Amino acid sequence: MQVIYQRYFHAFRGLPCDEAIVKEASEAAGKAVDVMDRQLAKTRFLTGAQFTLADICFMPYIEYLFASKAGEIIDSRKNAARWWNEISARPSWKAVAGK
């Protein structure tokens, strides 16, 4: 969330972005996404073969990461990127995200 606060919400409010906070938060987020990526190497979705609430819960945060120009946190991890590309292409998400 610190990446999103600094790059998205601060910009929205006209506040400066502290890139030192972004760097530190990106590293921490990367560690969490590494855990997701290892799980997604074994399963199609976070908890197995079915799309569930577990997947849905992460979607707004990841959408904001991309809006914050920090999508590389997801895209740089093969399985997380595959998962995100699949779930964000769902018609229901496109409607919610206005795409």
C-alpha cells in the first residue's frame, strides 16, 4: 500500500512522492509476491484450480499497483504475471475497472 499511497494517492492530492519509501515498499511487496508466485507455480489460482474470493481480494491492490507505475512487481514474476493477466481479463473485472 505504501507504493500506492506514494505514487497514486499523493499525486492525486498534489503531494510529493517519496521514492525512498517507494523503493523500500516495493522490495517488501516483492517478497510477498514471491510467495504468491511460488504458489501459482503449482496452482492456476491462489488456492487451487478454481477462481475464488482469495483471488478477488487481491485484484484492487494489483490494479492500483499498475496505476501507480509499479506493475513490474507483478510482471517480473512469471506465475504472478500469468495469473494477473488471466484474472484481469475477466469480463466482470473489466466492467469493474472500467476497461
